[in-house]
Amino acid sequence: MGMAADKLGLDLSGTKTEVGVEVAPPPALRVEGLNVAVALPRKFSEEQVQQLRAAVEQCPLRGALRPEVKVAISFAMP
């Protein structure tokens, strides 16, 4: 998201991110889902938020997760 923000000329300093992990019950104990909450420090246009969301969804690190892991992403602004 940072690289996309740089390309778009957006200042993301002060952004906070929280990640919640959903784990399968024993005996599996594997990650079933991630809940990612991004708190942006200032108001951005809907188009800019969509571009940031697309950057998160296309992040190559998501490829490291098993395909069945559900990832929910939310953005909040003041």
C-alpha cells in the first residue's frame, strides 16, 4: 500500500493497521482468516481509497497464504 501511495502522491504517515487472526479449533490450529482494519489519518477521496484497496488486494504477500484463507479488509477515515 505504501508503494501505491507513493505513486499516487498520498501521504500515509500516521496510518494505523490492526490485524485479527481467525484460527481453526484444535486439532487443526491453522489460520482460517485475517481481518485487516486500516485507519487512515485523514480523509481521502473514494477513488484514492479504492486504489489503496486494490494495492492491498494485489499484494504479492497474499500469495503466501493458502487460497482458502479468507481476508477481510476495511478502511476507516476521520
